[in-house]
Amino acid sequence: MVDLDTREWLLTNGLGSFASGTVSDVRTRTYHGWLFAATNPPCGRTLLLSHLEASLELPKQLVALGTNFWGFGQIDPTGYELLRYFDINPVPKWIWGEDNWQLSRQIIMPYGLEGAEAGDVVDKFSTSLYPRAFASSGLSHRLLIQYRYEGNDAAILKLRLLIGDRDFHNQQKSIPDLHFSQLLGQKQVCLQAIDSGHFGTPWHLRWTHGRYQPDAVWYWNYHLPEETRRGLSDREDLYSPGYLAVTLRPGDVVTLEAKVGFPDRFQSILTDESFAEAIEIEQERLCQIFGCEGGTRDKEEDNRKGKQQDLGQERQSRSSTSPCSHLPVSPCSLPNPQSPIWQQLLQAADQFIVYRTSIASPTIISGYHWFNDTGRDTLISLPGLVLVPQRFNLARDILRSLGLHCRHGLIPNTLPDADSEPFYNSIDAALWWIETLGLYLEATQDWQFLTEQYPVVQQIYKAFIGGTRYNIQVDSLDGLVGWDARGVALTWMDAIVDGQPVTPRRGKPVEINALWYSALCWASRWAEILSEQEAIPEPSRLAKQARRYSQHAQQVKESLQKFWNSQLGYLYDTIEPDDRRNSQVRPNAVIALSLVHCAFSEQQGRQILEKATDRLLTPYGLRTLDPTDSEYIGKYAGNSEKRDRSYHQGTIWGWLIGPYIRAWQRFYPSEPLPFSWEPLLEHLSGDACLGSISEIFDGDHPHIPRGAITQAKSVAEVIRHFQS
């Protein structure tokens, strides 16, 4: 196969819609296309516009600029051979050319909240802002494309539409019952699929100049080689309703807009300046969110923190006699805001923040292309994506929304669509919610929000003590929390093959109980704080709760020593229901050391980190299993079953670099990190998804990036610790 540059690019709109492709402009995945519209934000993602197949007619030459893989093994046309330039900043831009001509193309996906004042979207997902913002126009899914021609002679640019109407996980197929209607208007065409009498998502394409020619034809048997490598269906058919022909003189520009919905007679006029305006608006939006001088803490947050800082410091001092070893938390000192890497990280972070219509609240997409939002990933990602950039209103809204959906003491791992219920298949999401709430409160001293959310903390505690779903319950003998349900996987190591968890971890997992210990420490501290608030009734009751939480934390701290494997100098990964110990070397021990409250001694922490550094640490994150283990799988490859079996059996997870760094800084505060940032930052800038960080990497050298091309947790943990 020809060696094409298949590194990927990604555009998003804050609603779950996205556009994605490769540097060489060839589609290699089911998830490559220019307009995947989230019809039920952030879900219902539907491919509408795959791409525009471009050709340029010169006086003595016809040049095909596209590049396609076909099922019969050919690459045709071979436009990549004429590709002279590609850049991702500020938007994806390609330049094709020869000595006597040059054609450039840029693409931008504007932010999907239209009609709001600029100031409304500084912290764009504050729930109080949504009603006013949406009243004027609502949500918008659109894409702008601009071509610019330079040459010695005039030329005709032909842009053939390739479209579909299919779920983003599946390929389009030409079937007899599938048709596409088109209605041609003045410089625009409206398109809609009709499948067995069912109407698809309507959308329209408009342009600044050119002549549209209806010319309906199917293109069959596109090949998607990345899906071949993943052992999935790898063929696609696309429909072309026609093409746009544009006569271009040297220096001419043509601009197009694809937008979901029928044309609106009140929409703004599309001009060739519209593209530059869209870039300017997006850059202004990002500047307002992240601050041209760094950070976005608004005056309200500054005032709250200023008024309550002394109270927080007093509480921290008083807690020094508790059984909870508290690692002080404060907002990170932000790197130089002009650092290109820092700007890349912030822009990557913003791509994961989306609005979920079913709960009328912000949430965090776990990764692109195929993930939705999950409770666990949202909470692990929130400190880096939201707290470090000081988007405190956004953090509060996300925490509040998840707290509102707490049931039976569990935080949902799958948030509800409009016609469904949340899915509570997680033992740790509730505990991560408490840990993340603690980080938010330490950063903001927002005790009013604590008062609001404290009943959720109590609900979680009571449910874990009394028992809840999946036989999740605290053991009354040792105070540790465990679970026992077959056929499910409730921790972050959640791969299931043929209905059976690959790493079941039933019983008492180590990081779950470390989270439980930290949660008890937080609860004790918060109950004490609330007991001294003037507006809180029955302060003595809260003081008793503080003592009860503290006593339970002491019990758990002592019981966590059951996980200490003195022979190995590491922590047992799980104490199983029959009390057997799993001695596999996994990164969950490092997670246990990284939380704000840690129950392990300095000697134990240093031994654990020594083992983790030797067996698990790589420049891209931590392996999920010691390479010397008989169950270790060094490459994440093959069909779906093979990949799922290797997911947590040696595969490197990028996000685990964060817990490792926090643990290292706790136990080796004066020593430099024992790895270089350079490989990971090179990956960020020039590998896989340009400008972002992959979900996972092969455990074996050369640690090829795998899985989702960009992952919220991976980006978030680098943001938490990156210093330029």
C-alpha cells in the first residue's frame, strides 16, 4: 500500500458534532467525514456530508485532487501526490499545486451555540445562561469550507457532493429503498434521505458563487483500511446528488456552508468574508474562555474565594489531627499562556466539553471518535479540563448535574438520553464524584455549593454502608468496600468479552478502597465545616457526623494495610470475595497513592513507586500489567475480541501518567520526574490526532498509539501537570 500521511485532524462544535479526516485527505475510517451532526446532542451523530470531491479544469489539464481507497485495491484519484502543504492551525488547511497553479482549502466547524452575546459564553455552559442564549436562536450544526485559487490562467473548480444519512458507527450502503431528495434554490440545495418512507435529517448546502448541476449517482465500494485493521466492516457506498462548478480567476475564493435543517430566511448572508469572520469569532471565544493572559476565573469566583480563603485555611489546620493525610490542593499556577503547547492543550480540552440536551446541562465527551459521555471519565477528566483553566462555573454545573442523578448511592456511568434511564454500572463513579467535588471546593472555597451537595455525600455514604446494587457494601468487620456480581465490570478496567469481564476484580479493589478512604476524609472535613456555618441548623448533628466519618476513615486506613504485599513491595490489586489476594502488578496501586488523602506510609509509597517505575512506566503513561506477567499482552491489535482482551492486560493508558506524577510528587517531592515529557509532547503535536493525545498505546516498544485518537482523560492529566 502507498505510504500516505494518515495522521488525523478533528473539529468539534460543543454539541457532539464533529468533522474529521486525514492529512492526505483520504478517508480511512467509518468516522471520517465533514459533517457528523449530533441530532440529539451529544448523541444521534449522523453522517450527512462525507466530503466534496474536487477537480480542477485548467486550459490544457484536468486535475483530480481527491484521494480514495477502493475495495478492489486501487487508490484513485491520487490527489495526495499534488499535496504541497498541510497545517492544523488555526483550522485545517491543505494546499495542492504545481508550477502554474495552486488551490487551497480550509475547513472550520463553528461553535454550535448561536445567538448568545460574547460574554455569555466565557464559561459557556453555566446553566443560568442557557435559557437566554437559546431563546434567540438555539443550537446549530454547520461547517464552512473555503477554496482559494492562484494560477496563471482561469480555471473551473468542480466540487462533487458525496453524502449519506447513517449512524456514525455504521457504513452507508446503497439499497433500493434508500433515496435522497434535493430541492435546488438560489445558491443552495436542500437535501434529505428517505428510507422506506422514513425521512432522514434535513440539511442544506449553500455557496457564494458557482453553478450547481444535479447529477445523481452512487459511488460504490469505498475501502476503509483502518476498519480492516480493527476487524470491522470496511466498505462504504456514498451518494452524490450533483456537483458545483465554479469559475475561478487567479486570486478568487469560493465559500460553502453545510448546515443541518431547512434554510432559514432570516439567516445571515453567506459571503467570502464569512470564513475569516468564523475564525475570528472562534479565536475570540477561546480567548474569552481561557484568557489571553491565562485563566478564566471570573470576578464572582474571585470574590467568593477571597471572602472564604481564611475559613478554608482554618479548617485545613484543624484537620491535622485527623487520620486523613491531606495533600494540600490549590489551583495550579498556569504555564505561559503564549506557549504553543499550552494553547494546543487548552484547545484540545475544549473539544470534549459538550452540552447534553436530555439533561439540559454540560458534560464531557470521553473521547473521539466513538465515545459518548460517561460519569467516571467526566469526573476523572474534570480537574484537568475544567479546574486547571479555572472554569469554575462549568465545573459546578457538571458536578451538580451528576449529583442530581445519584440513585441508590451511585453516580451514573451512562447519562440518560431523552427516552432512556441512566445506567449505573460503576462502583467508583460515586467515589470519583466526591474526590472531584473536594478538588473543586479546595480550589474555590465554595461552601455554599458544599451545603447544596452535602446531602448527595450522605446518600452515597449510607448506600455503601447499607448495601446497594451489584452487592456493593461496606464490610462491617474491616470498613472496606467490596462488591460481588458476576458478568459485570464495575471498575475502570471494564472490558467484557462474551459476557464475561476480562479483569473481573470482584471483591475489594485497591483503588476503590483508596477512593473510599479519601471520601471518608472529605466527608469528615466537610461535616466539620458545615457544623460551624451560622445558617446550618443542628450543628451538633453535623459535628457528630464529622466524628463518625473520621472514625470510619481511621478504620479504613488501618484495613488498607491488608493490601500491602511485603514480599513484593507493592499493593495487592484486589482482595477477592473468598479473601484471596491478587498480586498482579497493575497501576491501581499508583492511583491509590495519588488521591488527595493517602493511607500509605512514605516507605510503602516509595517501594510501590520503585516497582511501578520499573515495570509499568513508559513515556506515554503506565502499562496496565507488568510485562513479566504471563497474562501480559504487548500489542493492542486484531479484531474486537482480541483488542478487548488486551485493553487492560498491558496496554498503556495515557491518563495514568497523571496519578503517577501526583504520587511521585507526594513521596519524592524534591526529586525530578524519572521520565521525559518530550515523547508525549511530540505525540501531541505530530502524531495520531494532531493537537491532541490518544486514549492508549501499545505496551511494547515503539508504543504505537491506539484506540480513540483523542481522549479526555489523557489530555486532562497532561494539563494538570504540564509546565512550559
